[in-house]
Amino acid sequence: MFCPNCGKELTGEYCSNCGNKFTSTVENNDVNNCTRDELLNAYAGKNAAKVYNRSWNWCALFFAPVYYLYRKLWVEGIILWAAIIILNVIANLIDNAILTLLIDFVVLVVPAMLFSKLYTEKANKAVDLILSTNPSRDQALLECQRQGGTATWVAAVFGVLYGILFVIMIISIFFYGLIWPSVKDNLTMNTCENLCPSGEVNSITESGACICGDGSIIDPDNY
């Protein structure tokens, strides 16, 4: 149960945070025979049974942060979106397989594990605040539907952006992994041919140093 005044979880008759008294309407969780479950289901809207009190959410696994925004978890969705971008940048900058796997775990698994908990807390707070105004049954249900439900258009917009970023990432990987190395190697070879006294190049080391035909080693960075 959450305080209708400040939203903090209640443990007694009075809120330990703001001192607000726990009213009978909120305490009984009933507005003209409308149960709390009905209000929570009205708040969730589509597929309500799949979003409450679960330890795992498949939609959040495959479509986070879009699914968070679709379910109107605005702050959490934006934070998750930013975290995914930042963590992916870090993964690309640091060449460490274990760290990359850890980042992938955080980006994919953690949002799926936390979704139900975060959504249930937000829904309970919203229902408590609605009940605190002592509305009629129909008013309470309508208000729950208005504040909750889904934001299809937001999910669609961010879904398109998410798809564009994904395509850009794939193209970048293809360009960097297949095209850019060959271009880079050709440029390095041309540089070594110009630097080696005879113009003959035996090989190029991983660091980019030239091993000339006469056995000498030349580092292009020093020229």
C-alpha cells in the first residue's frame, strides 16, 4: 500500500514520510464494490495479467526500452535507452570479451527482470492516488484507464528510431569489419613501399610497422 499524498509505501496507519493518515477508502481498496484488482487491471489495460507480479517479462527482454515507453514507464524507459547507448559505446571501445558479455547481460536481462516490479509499484501508487479522491466506481475505472494503458504511438516512434540505430550498427560493423580493414591495409602497404629503401615490403606487423625487403623495420608513425 502506498501513501496517496507522497507515494511512499505505507507500513501503518500514518505515513512515516509525510504523516498523512491512512483513509478508510484506501485502506479497504474498494470504491462502490470495485476491487483493487479491477482498478489495477483497468490501469494496465491490454494483457494486464502479464505485467503484474512476475519475475520475468519477455517483451521487456526483446523490446526494451521501447516496451517500457509503451507501458508509460517514461523515466525508466529514457534512462534505459541512454544506458543501452552508453554501454554499447563502452563495449566497442574496450576490447574485452568478458566485459562485452557482462554488458550484454545487463542490457538484455536486467530490464526483463525489473519490469514487473517497476510497473507494479507505479500502478499501485497511481491507484492509491486515484482512490484518495473518493471517486465513484466508474470515475475510478476511467481515471485508471486514462493514467495507465499503453502509448502505442510513442512505442512506434521509438521503435522506428531503435530500428534505424540497429541498421546503422549493422552497417557500421560490416563496413568496419569487411571494408575498412582492407582499405587500411592498402594504405599501410603503400606507405611502407614509399618508406622502404628498395620499395620492397616483406610484411607488415600487427602494430603497423613495415618489414622491408632488406630486413630493416620501419615504423610509419616515426615519419
